[in-house]
Amino acid sequence: MNKQESAIKTTYFSIAGNISLAIIKGLAGFFGNSYALIADAIESTTDIFSSILVLFGLKYSNKPADKNHPYGHGKIEPLVTFLVVGFLITSATIIAFESIKNIQTPHETPEPWTLIVLLFIILWKEYSYRVVIKISKETNSTSLAADAWHHRSDAITSVTAFVGISVAIAMGDGYESADDWAALLASLIILYNSYLIFRPALSEILDEDIHEGFIEKIRTESLKVNGILGTEKCFIRKTGMMYHVDLHAIVDANITVKEGHTISHNLKDALRIKFSSIENVLIHIEPHS
């Protein structure tokens, strides 16, 4: 299974999980008198749509390079990540607004059994986060990483809801709104996570120089190729799950153009074999003085 297939399969896992949990949370929140759980259901509903967006982005980014897109279609990934962040911010805003409204409105204490539901949700969402973040790292997918953080933020809101409901049940009259305060806190955590997701995607769009470790590995591997005496400039840009490398390689100044051409091809092949995440390498030959 290649990177794209693995990422797409993981997204289907996210969609199925979010649909199931949105229904469970909504029903438990309604019948269990817990707005924190209803807030959780709202977030899971937005997670469904954001995961569908991620799925679209992954499938589109998998299209091969063409005349109008010589570097491929991978830049759709950070753009989709921006939309996912928009969903997160929207859900956080709705949760915060409804929490404040519910804090000001007297209501019943949440049912104790909702804690069991929340415990199951916390464990499942943390498991989902670990599954999706693992695949996102293996595939270098920013949109999949954003989807993973949706699971983690969902786990966090469930933890705050668990604490809020526990306080409301334990303290009794006068503390019915504790889970509403928990939902409000969760909305702030979601906003913070939104920034953590947004920043790497922005770096990818702007082609920021954030690949120092990878550059050092490329330099080290380059020196293993026969005829390469050293390297100078090395720039890396990320496009979707793959990387494009611009590298200045130093060779003997006295060799022929044909020999330099052969060495550059050998270097390109060696780097692509060593690093499967490299889509293409553009090599500029520098004479050793």
C-alpha cells in the first residue's frame, strides 16, 4: 500500500468514527441533560465534514503532474488544512456561545451514566488520534495531521466534560452549570489547537526553510555518490506528501560535461532511492576550484 492509499484509508476510518460518536454524544447529551456532551456532538459533526474535505484533498493531491501543474497537485493539502481549521474555529465559537447561554440558564444536573459514555469516548478518540497521527507522519500529510488533531481536541473536550459533569454530580445543587463551564474551557482549547494545526500548513504554502535535519541527511547521502566532492546550496519545498529538492553539487572542474551530466543523474537516482518521500531533485553542478 502506497502513502496515498494509506492516508485515504485512514480518512475513511476517521469519517466512520466521527459519524458514530456524533450520534452517541448527541443522544447521551440530550437524554443525560449534559450540554458538554451536546457540545462534543457538535464538534464531532464538524469533524465529519472536515474529514470529508481531507479525503477530497488527499484524492486530488494524488493526481499526477500535468502541463499546468508541473510540481503536481500536492499544494491542495495545506489549503484543505486551512478549511479544516475553519471548521474547528466555527465549532469552538458555537460551543462557547451556547456554553455562555447555558451558564445563565438554570437546568438539571447531568445524569451520572453520562460519565461512562464520556470515558468510552475519551479512550476511543485518543486511540483514533494515535492511529491517524502515526499515518500522517509516515505519509508527510499536513491535512491528515490536522484530522488527527481533530481527534485529540475531541478527546480534550470530552475530558473537560467528564470533569465538569463529575463536579456537577458531586457538588449537587448550585453546580449544575459545571459542565457548561467545562464546554467553555474546551472551546478555548480547540482554538489553541487550531493555531497549532494552521501554522505548519502556512509554512508549507510559503515554502519556509524548516527542513534543516532533512537537508543534512541529503548532504551526507550525496557524498556517498561517486564523483560528488561536496554540496553547496540545498533548498527543499514540500508539495503534499512529497518533497522537491534543489541541490548544488560540487564535482571535479576538469571532467567533461557528459561526465558531470552522468554524475548528476546518479546523484538524483541515489537520493530518490534513499528517500522515498523525494519526488524530484533538480541538481546544479558546481566546479571544484
